Amino acid sequence: MRAVGLYRYLPIEDPESLVDVEVPKPEARGRDLLVRVRAVSVNPVDTKVRAPKEQVEVQPRILGWDAAGVVEAVGEAVSLFSPGDEVYYAGSNVRPGCDSEYHLVDERIVGRKPRNLSFEEAAAMPLTTLTAWEVLFDRMVVPRAGEGPARSVLSVLIIGGAGGVGSIAVQIARQVAGLRVLATASRGESAEWCRSLGADEIIDHRQPFAEQFQRLGEPLVDYILCFNSTEQHVQNMADVIKPQGKIGCIVGAKGNQPIPINVFMRKSVAFCWELMFTRPDFQTPDMQAQHEILNAAADLYENGTLRSTMRESLGPLNAETLRRAHARIESGRTIGKLVLAGI
Ligand SMILES: NC(=O)c1ccc[n+]([C@@H]2O[C@H](COP(=O)([O-])OP(=O)(O)OC[C@H]3O[C@@H](n4cnc5c(N)ncnc54)[C@H](OP(=O)(O)O)[C@@H]3O)[C@@H](O)[C@H]2O)c1
């Protein structure tokens, strides 16, 4: 089957950084689905895995952890899906990625594709939806709308509101959790995008947060979601979180530098990590939660509560289009999601 992969870890400008390859078509066993991939999207994890280093692969390494497609065949232990089902999923980063014609994925981390979304619109969503949903509801245990105090009482600040994760988190925080949403954006275009998704207020992540809160007359927030440059925002977060608030963080500090979480002690702030790959990578007993989250989100896409954050399709997947997508992600300025149609 056709795929796009790498043998060497090179800067994205190098034509050898991602190459078109032929690899054997895999076979579904156990709880795996064999999916005919119809569209993929690109995330910063792809560019982080591809980052230049000395290592050389004997077999091509295939990246890509966001797909939508059609189940072609199922393993003998599969019970949730059948051939012909349309699905969307992120997958596991300890297995080959989905930048290929066919792909194997464990059924427990796969959802049914929302019927009202195209394959490209659906491929934009799984990894970011899982991340935003898990951090809010599984890690920070934020109440859903109607479960806790009224919406006007609880608020969240989303750092990196226009990025892939921020774009769906703004919607989930507002529509599912019923929170007042403040988002950060540094440009007119990204600020406008956040507002169109439901953000109530925008602040600039290039300026100190506390001063902007004061200028806007914003009270301190109950929750913060840190989706970008954690090391840069530690003091910002300490300044604007409420006493006894909670912070959900998805990005480790650059260069593995320590994060000085002492700054949160005086306010007794809870600091929670979220890694979307934890469940699939460790095969945790509750890994099927990802199947349930993606199905719950499919209902919300279908009834119009949530919308796809796809902004652009770069055409059919091949080494050239994928290199373009990686270069765009590496710029750190993409808004919403970039997708590619299947090979
Ligand atoms: N732990 C997990 O499970 C998990 C899952 C998904 C992603 N991640 C990680 O989360 C990060 C964000 O992912 P993503 O897909 O949302 O990225 P993305 O789409 O590439 O984010 C782009 C956005 O980041 C904003 N941004 C740039 N510099 C910023 C800064 N210093 N502070 C705040 N925002 C800034 C930009 O806004 P402006 O243009 O307005 O400046 C831009 O819209 C990545 O590091 C990714 O690897 C982790």
C-alpha cells in the first residue's frame, strides 16, 4: 500500500524529510480495525516526532495521528464495529501513524464518524477533541452545564485559543461545560476565529495577563487550560487563577526545563496534566473511554452543538503536501486545523 514516511529525521525544507513509500498492507487481528483512510489531519506531535536527530530508520516510519475512513476488515475479537462503518480516531503514538492508504487501530479508541461531516472535516477533530474533553472532564473534573453552579459563576481562560486544541476547547468549554470563556490570541485573525467559536473575551498571550484582566475588569478565573508555551505562562497563570482554582496543561516546558509550580501553592491551585496518548499507550483498563468520548462528540457535531475546526485542506496526501502541512504547523501560527484528503 502507499504511505508517506521517513527514514531520516531532517528539517522540513529537505525533500527527504518525508517521502512517498510502498509498505505491506497490514492485517487486522484481535481488537484491531483495518481502516481505509479517507482523510488525515496534522498536529504538532507529528512535527515533534519528525524533529531533526541522528537516528536512521531501516523501515519507513509512518507518522499521523488523526484520521477518518471506512472500516475495511476487523480482527476476530472486534465487537464495536463492522466492515463498511465510517469512523474517526486519533490512534496510539506507540504504533505506526495513519499517513497511509490503510491503517490498523484498536476499536476501543475509535468513534463513529459524525454523519454531517465530510471525511476531511471529521479527520480534523479526533485528537484535539479527545485532548480538550479529557483535560476538562477527566483530569480537572469540571462539571457539565447544569451540573454545577450557573454558567456566569464559573470561567475558564484558554491559552492558545485559536490553535487546533483551543478551537475545539473553546466550543466544549462553552457549549458542554457552560463556562464563561476567555481565550488568548495575538493577532486580529486568530482573535476573530476564537470569537466566532464562542469565546466571550480575548486577551493577548504576548502581553502580561494580569494587566489585561485589570483593564477589562475581569475577575480571576476558576480554570485555566494551558495549550501553549507553558514555561512562558507560569507566572501569568499564577496571577489570574482564582484561589483554589485548577489548571489543565497539555504541553511540557521547552527543553524539558523544570516548571516552577511553587508559584501555585499560595492559592492552593491544582495542576493537572493531560496527554491524549496515555490511555492507548498504556492500554489502561478505561481506554474505551476514548470510544465513548468520540461517539458523544459525534452526537454533538450532528446536533449542531459543536462544529468542525477544519480551516483548510491541502489536497490529497503525498510527501509534498504533507511536507507543506508540517511546515505550516512548525510556524506555530496555524488557526484551527489543516487536513489532507486520503492517498
Ligand atoms: N498533551 C496532549 O494530549 C496534547 C494534545 C494535542 C496537542 N498537544 C500540544 O499542545 C500544543 C498546542 O497544540 P495545537 O494543535 O493547538 O497547536 P497549534 O494549532 O499549532 O497552535 C497554534 C496556535 O498557537 C498560538 N500560539 C503561538 N504562540 C503562543 C504562545 N506563546 N502562547 C499562547 N499561544 C500561542 C497561536 O495563536 P496566535 O496566532 O494568535 O499567536 C496559534 O493560533 C502543541 O505543543 C501540541 O504538541 C498536546
